[in-house]
Amino acid sequence: MKMKKFINSPENLTKELLEGLALANQDLVEVLPGNLVVNKKLKDANRVTIVTLGGSGHEPAIEGFVGEGMVDISVVGDVFAAPGPQACIDAIKLADKGHGVLFVVLNHAGDMLTGNLTMKECAKQGLNVIKIVTQEDISNAPRSNADDRRGLVGCCPTYKIAAAAAKAGKSLEEVAEITQRFVDNMATIAVAAREATHPATGAPFADLGDEDMEIGMGQHGEGGGGRQKMKTADETIEIMMNALVKDLDITSGEKVMVIVNGSGATTLMEMLILYRSSVNYLKNLGIEVVANWVGEVLTVQEQAGFQLFIARMDDELLGLWNSPCKSPYYTK
């Protein structure tokens, strides 16, 4: 099938989308050489700062969450590709205002390679940086082997928690400890009903046919091993939420955050129905939903499906989540 997208030259996708982001949010962000999307108030930051990295093509993530009380610099790679380490080192140097930098990396091969090379060079240069890895996809590895889990939508609430802790004046070590506690208590599983295509080539990621869905599919089309016939919203949530609750060992009386993240071609109508199903499922288990995010957070072009995320919350994490922030695609 011929690709139909409102783009110009495929080789200019990332450059032009970042220019558009900056033009649409001139009060919040600017784009500097190296595809650095920078919080315009960074120069006044007297605190720990937050840097992250990732390929484009997942909008609004990741660059759409740069701003006040969120990410300070997002280092953006080409479509579905990690940026190089030098751009990350430049970003960390620019971000550091004397209190150190928290460097948030999603667990994907390219991102991790860049992240590890960046940290080695930071150590050589004596830069004060702590790396946090988000790796919460329960479908491709057991919790006992969490280092093999992919990073999905969980990076986005992680930014908010980390930035709020930094804004509260906590030290780099304190910000890292709080952020790691959140990361260790979150889990995500995804489902796809229709595959995405690469925006530069039109090549499909998979072939799910007309009647199937796949639970556990990664955000770049990686197989999840859960292919089955399409089910209702309630049935799908029951399968997915049961796996998440079991993974985190959430029990009656606990409090959680729930995110229903549309993958790019899922309507808001569907997402709200899915969120309703999620709340009802957890309520029946005696688990209270105290925080939520429903919408397109981290997408995969026009993939139809969603990522379902939960995280165990305590009073400190909830307070940080509820603190004010302002970014192009999330404001609280």
C-alpha cells in the first residue's frame, strides 16, 4: 500500500518536526544544534536537572515533555534511532547548573549503547551524573531478569517524578533514590491491533491481519507472543491488568497510578472506555487509583493499540506527581 503522510523529504523528518515543536511552543522550548530540545528556563535552574534521549517518531514523547517541572533537555535521534553520545555529553554539560544531572535512558539497545558510552565519557570528565534506566515491559522478561525488559511509556511519568523531586531542592542522590523507587514499582504491557509503518519508508512493522491483536508487542513492532483474536475492552483489560497486578504483587488496600497510552491510531473514545475498565477491575480487587494519565503519551506512528501502565504509589510519590509542571504536551 502506498504511504500517505503529510511530510516533505523523509530525510528531513526529525529536523522539521523539531522546528515545528519550537515554533508551536516558543515560551517553553528551543532547539539547539545536535537536536537538543531545551527548557527555555534552564539558564535559571538552581537545582538538579534532567536529561533524556531517544529517537523521534514517538511523539509527543520524548521531546514533547521538555519544560518547567519536566525534562530540561531531550536529545533527539533520527526516527526510531538513538542519538550519538557526543550530543548527550553536550546536553549534560549544558544542563548542569552545579547540582548534578539525572540522565534517564529507556532500555532499548541503541539508547543503552549511547547511554553507557555517555556515562563512560562523563566519568572521564568528572561530570556529576547519575543514570536511571526505565525497563518496565513485563512481556519480554520476568521481573527477576528486569535488565532485559524494554522501556515503554513509563519513562514519561518518571520524568515528572524526577523533575518534581529536583524542583523541591533535593540533592542528586536523593532525586535518583526517589526516581529509582518509582521505576522499581512500575510495570507496562502493550497490545497492538494494527501495525505501524515507518514514516520514512512506509514499511510495516508486522502483519496482524484483520481479526487478530497481539498482547506484548513492543513499540518498534517487536513480537510479544500474545497473538489472539480481538476481544472487548473489558476482556482485554482483564488479561493485561491481571498480568500487571501479578507482576508488581499489588494487593488490596494499595494505591496505584494508571496510564492508558494510545499507540497512535487509537481513539480517545476507546482510551476512556479502557480506563473505565481498568478502574473497575482494580476497584474489584480493593486497589485504589490515585493518579492517572489517559491519552497519546508515547506513540508508534499510526499503530492501533495501547500501552497499559500501573505503578505503586506512596504519599511522597503522589505529592511529587501532583506538583505543577508545564510542557508542550503535559501541564499540571
